Amino acid sequence: MRQTASLAIPMGSLLAADRRIPAFLEGLGLTEIPPDCTADAWLGGLSDTALEEAGLDRSQIADHLLLLMQLGGAVSALRREPIQTLTILGGQGKTGVAEEGDVLVRAGEIMCVVGPTGSGKSRLLADIECLAQGDTPSGRRILLNGEPPSTEERFAPDFKVVAQISQNMNFVVDLSVAEFLTMHAVCRHVDPESGVVERVIAGANALTGETFGDDVSVTQLSGGQARALMIADAALLSASPVLLIDEIENAGINRRQALDLLVSGDKIVLIATHDPLLALVGDRRIALHNGRIAAPIVTSAAERRNLRELERLDHALLTARERLRRGARLDEPIDFVSSAAAMSDHGSTRSLP
């Protein structure tokens, strides 16, 4: 067996260093582990039968343990430096015309991405999701805290910096909502007994008119319920500091509350949208034309005033939709003044200047 000083540590300390290590050993059927024995000594004492059942030899197990230790240390190092800014270094549009200037997005800020269908919104989100370094058709480069991302941040699943919620959410695992969230919590090194599962479900139910319990199968969720669950999961459980949302207006959820939930965790949020309400709620917006980013537009005070008028109309439409869904009639005139008052009473905690 190959000897390595990196494994001359007690097995108890090794098992406590990263949750993936005991899970890895348990998957090999190696569960009776003396905590005071060093890893090297423990490996040396494994019987041929145990190794045969595990399907790995001593050197292979040692290599896996060493890799998990290195990944665990790198994850801890990465999390010690919160990502406060994301910078998009300009590339080129579909015709090869260079983009002018760079775009910087800060944590706690909502940056909306607008433009007609086919203008390149999805390409921009894809560039950000893969932390492009001039290796995509646009030629853009993405910086985190002003620096290029590491190889681990770009390609290692455990270092996932960017979480994306797409237009179509389809679950393929037959798990209950609680089981799904518990599994995600364990993968994210979050204690599922901390109440995070309950907080995510409560957050999701606050976004949709179709509430659901923790025992319902994720495959039985409606489109709106699935999107609400993923938004709450991204805001309250996911460790990814950058969130990309693609057309949240089609989710059948409370859009304003969804935005409040997303920015409450001091994350960097970019939303591709055709919805004028969402575009004006954002702090700034990027307009794309023929695959090319124009200079960011800061939402003005006049646009904020128009937003309030649009929200009156939107609240009246949402109220009418809910009444019709409950089987009520809409014979009386719609009172936009009352709708505006109700919107103020139950509206966003996100301040508008």
C-alpha cells in the first residue's frame, strides 16, 4: 500500500471533515471504523474480503479520500470570500459588432435582461451560467469579484457558483417535496434538521395560490408550484451566490414577492423578462439587440411612478383571476382604487424611490 502523510490523521477527524467522506465509505460497505485509528493504519488493516466487496484496492480508496479532503478544504476556502460582484466583459453581437463597455452587477441588486425574442437573452444567461472566458460564441468573459473564476468554480459540481431557474421545470425523481429538499440540503452541507426544509416550503407556498404540503410528490407539482419551489430553494437553501431567472412572469406566481425573497439573501440576481413590471422593478436593465448588449439603463423616478400605475392594473387582473378560479362572478365594476390600496397593504418590502 502507498503511504502518504496526508492520511496520517485519525479517522474520526477525517469523517468529521466533510459529509461526503462517511457517505463514500458507507457506499463501499465500510461502516465499522475506529475513530482513533489513523487513516493509513485503518486502510492497512482492511481485509482482502472487505476490499473485494468494496470493489477498490487500498491505494484507490486512499486516492478518493485524499481528493475528498482537498475538495472539502477548497470549498471552505471558497466560501470564506463571499462573491460581491459579477462583471460581464463585453464580447460581440451576432454580426460580429463589438459590445461597448463592461457590465458590473452587485450582490443584492436585481439586473433585468430585456429584448425581443431572438435578441440573445438566453445566450447571455448561458454565458453567465458557464462563467464564460471567451470560449462561447459571444466571446464574453465573466469575472467574480473582479477576477477570472477558478477551474473548480467553472467545472466542479461542488463549486457551483450560478443557479438557474429556466422556463420549464420538470422533475424526474419520484420523491416527496420534503425528501427532495432534504437530499439537496445534505448535498449542500446544510443540516436538514435546522428547519430549512420547512422554510423553503413556506416560502414557496407564499408565492403561489396553489399551496402544497411536504408529502406531495415533486412530479405532481403544477408548473407554478414547481417554479415557486425552485425559487424558494434557490433563495433559502442554495449556496450559489448568483441566480439566473428566465421569464418568471410565466410561472403563475407572485412576482414581486419572488423578487423580495431572491434579494433577501444578498445574492446577485439577473432576470430575463418580457414583463414591463419586472423590467421596472429591477434596479437596472440590460437591453439586447441582435445579440449585443447595450449600455445598462438605470430605472428612473418617472419609471417608478409608472410602475405603480402598472401594478394597480396587475393587482386588479390577479384579483380577477383568483376570483374566477374560485368559481366567483365578476359582474361588478373593477375598482382600481381599492386594488391599489390592497396592493399597498400587502405589497413589496422592496422600497421604491
